[in-house]
Amino acid sequence: MSSGLAALLDDVAAIAKLAAASIDDIGAAAGKASAKAAGVVIDDTAVTPRYVAGLHPDRELPIIGRIAFGSLRNKLLILLPAALLLSALAPWAITPLLMLGAAFLCFEGAEKLIEFVHGDEGEVEAFTGDPAHIEAERIGGAIRTDLILSAEIMAIALADIAARPLMTQAIALMVVSVAVTAGVYGVVGLIVKMDDIGLYMARRGNGLTATAGRLLVRGMPGLLSTLSTIGMLAMLWVGGGIIVHGLEHFHVPVLPELIHGLAEGAGHALPAIGDVVHWLVTAALSAVVGLVIGAIVTAGVHWVETLRR
């Protein structure tokens, strides 16, 4: 009896260790995947506030909540099953699809840069009509854009955990989906309400609190403009970086080796901050690659549009 109980306890202990290891594995996979997708997350955060620009302040948070719900639905009901099917049936297609999505990011970044150069970036659309219809259009547009960005986030995450068991992939991608959605739209909600918070502080506070509130209100246009610029650069950097890694994967090493060599040389030139310099040079050169690819895609799209007209 005692030996049977001891064996049972040993089995329970082994199962507990296995479960703990699985949780650790899932946590590590989700954390690593989230880190790899950080550039697209930054862009998603930078893009979203423009969908509530010009709308009544009371409607900002409800609209962001509906966009967040649509984003989570995109990830869990559409992209997660598609990612798992891809991983199970055609893992060889992950890198080409990732590169295709990266080309789209480069295209978006290049278009934003063109708008920025021409002074169109940040303009608030003037509109009239039924507010409910306008809200529905804004939310629908935001969810469609989010679907593309979320697909890229999921693809980046999947590429990094494709060697893990399928169940680990599924749970890790679910964790990434929930964490990214909560993080992005939590930050977006805070950003769009910062001017209201500053106004409240300026009116109700005194001394340093009132001064901080006024600075917050005055600084919001600059913050939104900076976020837009960061989002644009993130698109180019992430898109270019994915394409460079894809070329390396397909044994086309000339461009990856050139970027790696330049980054290594810059890092060795400043050994005290070598790792930081290496990352900055790699990101900058990846952004240049992204800009070139984005410009080519943009020219092609405009040429097709011209032919259609």
C-alpha cells in the first residue's frame, strides 16, 4: 500500500514538474515572440489615435474599446487558427508570407514619409453627417488596418516559436494576442485622454500641478506628431529588417552580410557602447532597405492606379 502511494506521489510530482516546465516554456515563448513583434506594436500604437481625431471627447474611450474588441477578435478567431494551420500544414510558407507582409509595411511607411514631406501628415479630416455613421466608418477602418498589423505581429511571433509543440504555439500566441491588444489599446486610451487629464489638472490644481497640466495640454500635439514619426520609422525598420532576415533564410547573403559587417565595424569603433551602436546601425540600415522597397512598391501601386484610370 505504502509503495503504491509513494509511486502515485512520484507520478503526481512528475506531472507537476512537467506542467511547471510547460508554463515556463509558454511564458518564454510568448515573451520572446512579443519582443520580436515590438516594432509593429509601436506602429499599431502610433497609428490608432488618429481614428478618434475630431470626434467628441466623450466618445473617444468607447470607440477605442470597440476597436480593441475588434482587434482581439481578429487575432483569436481569424489569425490564430490560420497561424496554427500554417504551422502544421505549410511551415515553409511562414517566411515568404512574413516577407510579403514586410513589403506592405515598407509601402505604408514610404507613403507616410511622402505625406510627411508634403506636409499632409497629421491633418484632421473635416466631416459632417450622422455621428453614429461616422463612428462606424472610423471603427471599421481601424479594425481593417489592425487586421493587417495584427497579422504581421502573429506571423513574427509564429516564426519565432515555429519549432515548439503545437499546443505551446497556440497558448503562446493567445498570450501574445491578449497582451499586445491590452498594451496597445491601454496606451492609446491614455494618450487620447492626456489632454483632458492636463486640462483637469490646470483647472483644479494649483502651483506645480496646474503648471504640469498646462504643459501637458500644450505638449499633446507634439507628442502625437512624434508618435506618428516613430510609427513611420518603425514600419520601415521592421519591414526592412524582416526582408533582410528573409534573404538570409533563402541563402541570399550579400545584403545581410553587408549590414552585419557595417554594424559590427561601428560597434567595434565605439566599444564602450558597442551593443547599442550595433543595434542602431542595424536598425538604421534596415530602415533604409525598407524605404527603398517601400518606394518601389509605392511607385508600382501608383503606376497600376494610373493605368486603371
